[in-house]
Amino acid sequence: MPLLEIKDLHAKVGDREILKGINLTVNAGEVHAIMGPNGSGKSTLAQVLAGRELYVVTGGSVTYDGKDLLEMSPEDRAREGIFLAFQYPVEIPGVSNMYFLKAALNTIRKHRGLDEYDAMDFLNVVRDKMQIMKMDQTLLNRPVNAGFSGGEKKRNEIFQMAVLEPRLAVLDETDSGLDIDALRVVAAGVNAMRSPERAMVVVTHYQRLLSEIVPDFVHVLAEGRIVKSGGKELALELEAEGYADLCEEPEAVGKL
Amino acid sequence: MSAVAEQTGAWLEHFMNQAPAAAPWMQSLRDAAFARFAELGFPTTHDEEWRFTNVAAIARTAFTPVAPDTLLVYPESVRKLEPAEAEAHLARHAAFDRNPFVALNTAFLGNVTVLEIPRGIVVETPIEIAYEVPERPDLGPNLAAHPRTLILVGEGAHCTIVETYKGAGAYFTNAVTEIVVGDRAVVDHYKVQQESVTAFHIATLQATIGRSAAFSSHSISLGGALVRNDANATLSTGSDATLNGLYIVNGTQHVDNHTLIDHAMPHGTSHELYKGILDGKAHAVFNGKIIVRQDAQKTDSKQTNKNLVLSDDAVVDTKPELQIFADDVRCTHGATIGQLDGEALFYLQSRGIGKREARRLLTYAFAQDVVDRIKVQSLRDSLERILFEKFHEHAE
């Protein structure tokens, strides 16, 4: 049974249809890259998977671990093991990173039938993971993402992922706004999480992230549909040739 | 002019039946204050200062005066004075000529709490003043208490004052606190209003701040059916005033915070942050008046009022009121009324935190910066506990 199965998924925001029939199957252990130009629907797909209510699903189905994902609240999706690394992590002044992450981790642990962590357990768990992400421990006491630099925010996302240990991680443009050094730290964090039980969907505009996080499959999303799929070499082709050829309607290509 | 339904007659009767004041000058004050109260009558919503706060329910009720239970905790370095020893200051700061509630309080001057912090003394532990309206069914159904406090802080002295108000059932607290901050003194004042949700609470705080002195007020308003807080500060040369506030209301609670910062002399600074959280059909009013007089050059003043509205039916009226007569000053103000941030809610949910808990967390976070400004650890802890419980029920 695939971990994630998306069939003919349609979604809109307001009156604008953005996803126009997505089909995608992701098995445990696989890393799928979703590439495509701006406005193609990549981020919408990521947000729909996480359950953002702003996007209304108008057709199709998403099955996660045999369950109807679209029926689940965002928090239930997270508790079942879905994690979205946000393109724009939200600043939450007044809530410390520590309180937030401990609350999240304990909710998820409780859902999995595990004991909740106390403050000491929690610190032990996060200390190692902060080191991998080269994050300063003082970040724990700061409000969630508030006043973080772009790079710190992205690292914080992957750090959260490392702590929450999802089964399906969706990374939305995690490379945007990162310099090459920060990109390598983030990618190392992601790579450390790769495992046969865990799947990842990596949404990106650029190939450079995919030379650090090497995917098993690459899909090209254009105008709300996956127009081409292939292996990791597809990313290199796209880097060389751009998206232009792929972005026209497939029918139109046929007529020529 | 008083409306027919006003119970001025009942107030007069209780005024006349009081035991004589402890000193002739106090009796004169009482007489003058009652005369002024009788002239002014209770304010109506036609009065600009009371436009959004209708006190008809107070005006219509025949109250019976009662002395509040008063609990004082203060170290040896603080002197407790008899009211009769405080002629130079008592009722000289909180003017009763314009505010009928201050007049009414002054008309019943009696058990005044007068504390003096001698010059140069640094009082490290907070001075606690707790007022509670007692349950006295034998006196009748509608009790009215007029707690009165005068704090005299000597030159260069430092102190922290925590004033609390509590009670049970339906009653009326009409409080006046005067604080005289000596030159170069540092005073932090906290007021925690936890009246019963069926009580009326009207209170005036008047701080007169000396040269190069620093005064801060933190007004936490949680209880009461109808609440009006006036926090007034008058600055001297180089004074620093901070007025912070947090009000949390639900149901049909009404809370009105009026602040007045009077920059009378040059080089003063003032900072003001009031935050409110409203649920149900609650109504909050904020009016922040800042006067910068002609002599008050180099004034630096900042005012912020932020409101978080959790329901569709809650109402906020917020108004800055700047009167600036000097030309070399910096004054900024800002007010916001908003709901919980949908992006932030989703972010928390996407990490497994349930919607209700996420709302609670964000609501709590909204209040956090005011709570963080509270320097008394025990007060901050108890407030955090209260907020935690309150938002738990709000989120239901």
C-alpha cells in the first residue's frame, strides 16, 4: 500500500482553480521532488496536503496510509505523521519555541500512545537535533520564528521536523532565501532523516537543492497538473533547458 | 443636573449619618466633596468623558456604605500614617471638582490607607494593599465601599506597590488612589482588579511624579460587570511615566480605561501599552489622553492600544487624544483591533496542536508582553495561572 496516493486532485482558492487534476503516488522510503515555475500550484499542493482551509478541494481524493486525508483536520494529519515545512514560517510572538515544540511533540506522542516528555526529557531530545542543524540553543527560549533571519526560520522548520519525526514530510521551497552554506546545513538535516519508513515530497523551483537532497523521482508541475515525471536526471535537464517547453498545454503540443 | 431616578437622596442620608471625620480639615474636605458631587450628579453618556460608559445602573441603585476589609503587608522601613497626619497631600492630587466618583469617595473619607516611604529608602519587597468588599447581608443587598489610598514616596526612595480588589456578589467599589512620587524616586504600581462579575468598579489612580522620578502603573482588569479605571499621571521635569494595562472581558462585561498623561514640564518621557482581550458580548473602551503643555519641550511619548476580539459580538471603542502645545516633542500613538491570526493558528495546528489549544496559546501570547513587563514574580505567576484558566474557558 502506498503511503500517499493522490488521485485527480482539484483545488481552488477563491474562484481560481489552481490544482487541475494531480495524480501522484508516494511510497515509504521514497523522496519525490516537485518542480515547476512560479504559480504552477506547487505550494498549493503542499498546503492542501497539510490541510490549509484557505484552499478548497473541489475534486479527487488523497489517501494517506489507507485513510481519507481530506477528511482529517490539520492537527490530526500532523498527529498521523504529516509534516509541512513552510515556505514562509509564521512568526508567533509571545509563544516560546520551547513551549511550542514541547506541546507539539507531546500531543503527537500521546496520539501514538507514548508517554509525554517532561522538560528534561525534552531538552535531551532537542539538544542533539539542534546540533545537527547548527542552531544556537538560545533559540529555544525565543518566541517562535519572531525576529529570526530567513535562514534561521528555515533551519527551525527542519529542526522541528527532526524532533517530530514525521512519516511524510512535505518541504515547501525550503531552499528559498538560503545561501549555499545554510542550504547545505538544511539539506544535511533533511538527509539525516531519510529512512525506509519515511517519505518526503520536496517542492522546489531550483535544481540546486536537489543536488544536496537527491530525489528518487522528479515531477514537473505546470498549470495545476503534473506534466512530466522521471528520475533524478530530469532535474538536471530542467536546469539546462528551463520550464518553457513543458508549460504549454499538452494538447497544444500534440497539435503541433 | 441629576435624573429623577438617581439615588442622590440615599447618598445624602448616608453622608449625613457618618461619624465625624478625624480632623476638621477632613470634615471640610468631605463637605466640599459632597457638595460637588451633588452639583455634578452621576455622569451620563452625553458627557464626553463617559460617552461609551453608561453608569445609570449605579446611579439608580440605593447603596449602603460599608468599610472594605483591608489587608496591608509592608516592611518596617515603611511608615503607616494616620489619615489626619496627611493634610498636605490627602485629596490634593486626585481632584474631585470634575469627577463625581472621586467626589463621592472623598465625601466618605474615613479609613484612608496612608503609607509613607521615607526619603532614600529602597523597599525591596512589594507593599501589598488588598481591598475586599465584605459579605454583609445584615447591612442590605447593595453595598458600596470607597477604598482610599495615599502613598507618599520620599525623594530618591524605591518601592513596589500591589493593590488588589476583590469581592463576592453585587456591590460597588469606588476607589481612589493617590501616589506622590518624590524627586528621583522609583515607583512601580500594580493594580489587580478581580471583582465579582456582578460588581461595579470605578477607580481613579492619580500619580504626581517628581523631577527625574520614574513611575509605572500596571492595571490588570479581570472582573466586574461595569468597570471604569482612570489612570492619571502628572510629570515634572525629566520624569518618566509608564502606564500599562491588560483587560480581559467576556459575557456582558464592560471595561473602560481612561488614561491621562500630563507632560507639564520639559524632558519628560511616557510609554503606554494597553491590551485587551474580548469575548462574548463584552465591551471595552480605551481613551488615552496625552497633554504636552507649552513648557514641556523635548517630551517623548508613545501610546499603544491593542485589542484582540475573539467573538463576533464584542465591541471596542478606542481613542487617542493628544493635546500638544509645545513644538519640540515626539508623540506617537497607535491602536489596533484584530482577531486571532489565521496563519498562526494553522501553523500551530500543522504541528499537531489542536485548534482549541492553538487558540488558547495565541490568546495567551497576545497578553504576554504586558505580563512580561510585570516585575513582581509572584504576581506574574498568579496572573499567568489566571490567564491560563481564563483562556481555557474562553476556548471552550
